[in-house]
Amino acid sequence: MTYQTELMPETYQGWSNYETWNVALWMGNDEGLYNCARRCTTYREFVEYMGFEDGATADGVKWMDPMLNTVELDEMMEEM
């Protein structure tokens, strides 16, 4: 019998967590947000450009939630 000795990281819809997925979903599926994100090179730049530092998505996820994987979001933005 074998046992799993290393825990596999949790993922959400292919993203590292729900928060990152939710923010990416809004950025990719709202035409206005998408067009603004295309003008920026990093996720942080996008948040500052939009003035979202203290805001949240319509689903309640903060744009600057500490759980966000900004590396994944930066990579998504490179592909836009």
C-alpha cells in the first residue's frame, strides 16, 4: 500500500485559487476591463490605472486581495 506523502496544491478552475480565478474572469470577460488591462504591463499597474486599490469585483473579491497570485495574473496579461 502506498500513501501520498506530499500534499498537492489546491487549484480552482486551473488557477491557483478562487480569488485569482475570479479577478482573471472579470478582466477577461468584461470588455472595458479587458481593454484597460491590455494597456498595462503588470497586474499592479492595471489596478493602479483603474483606481481599484480599495475596490472589489462584483463578486466581492478585492482587487488587491493578499490571496491573489499576481504572477499568474501578470502572465495572463502578457497573453492579452
